[in-house]
Amino acid sequence: RLAENLSRPLSKWLRHRQKGARLRMSREGFVNVCDLARCEAFMPYSPAELAVAAECNAEGRFVTRVRNCPREGPVIEVAAWGGHTAPDVIGPAQELKGDAVPMYAIHGTYRETLPAIQRDGLRALNRDVHLQDPTKRAGKWRSNLNTMVVVCLRDAAREGVTVRRTGNDVLLSDNIPPHHIIWTGKWCLPPE
């Protein structure tokens, strides 16, 4: 229940820097749980409860790690796997190169966005483009998606598009030019 109650607030705080918050976030998006517990939104919770909530999140949105600090000793940190809008934060995803990049990837969207996607490609507006390898299952799709875009991701990577994989198997990329789109059509995957 704790993990369920904290899922949305943790997502909000770990993906987007909050105005007025004095929260140090690493380039990989990690935040010290002790610092997080001092934020007003998390005051009722201990650092241990925040770490457990992140670790036990049913959607697999978060990752925790222990970092050894010279002055403080071991420090528990938490990060969201993806969806970061904070400047200079890329998240804890691993960059893929060569044959490690899946040949194809799926992007879910909405019918009304399709003309712009076909004209301009998939664009990383406020955050990375989110994709999935069709051979892996990376959690839930949004239930209201009605359009599927399939791209040749490996070819895009060979032309300089950066591709990263999160720990929950979501693929993140920067802009994918329209000539890498190989198919668009009606959404045909279940939401779960």
C-alpha cells in the first residue's frame, strides 16, 4: 500500500525538478532519500519508507542504489527510470550501441498526432522519445493509445540517434527522423 500511495508523488519529484526545492539530483537522476524525506511532500515518511516504496513499486518506475560517500558513508539514493524533464538530467538508463540496439521498436501515440509524426518524425519534446522493443514487455501501455508507430531503430542509431534502455526495458531516444518510420496503423497491443 505504501508503494502504491507514493508512486505518483515520487514520479513527480524524481522526474521533474520542483520549484523552490533544494534537492540535489545527479545527472543520472539520483536523489538522496534523506534529502527527499526533508521535502514537505514527503515529511510524514522516513527515508527507509521512501526507499522501500521506490523498490516495491508495482510498475517498476524507480531504481535504488547505495553510494559510498567519503564523509557520510553509505547513502541510499533513488531515481526514476525515465521521463525526466529536469535540465541536464538524463536518467539512469544505459546507452546502447551497434547490435545491442533492437532492430525495430514501437511507439504508442494518438491518431491526431500522426500527420506531424509522419512529417517530422518522432520528436523528443519535453523528454526523450519512449519506445519498446517488440520482443520484450516493458510494463503497461497507456489504455487510451489508438495509433502505433514502428521504427527501424538500429538504422536510426547508425545515423547518430542516441538510444538508451532503462532497467524496466523502456527504450529512450532523441529525435527519430521520419525516414526511419516503417509502419503506422491502428493500435493492436493490449494495455497490460
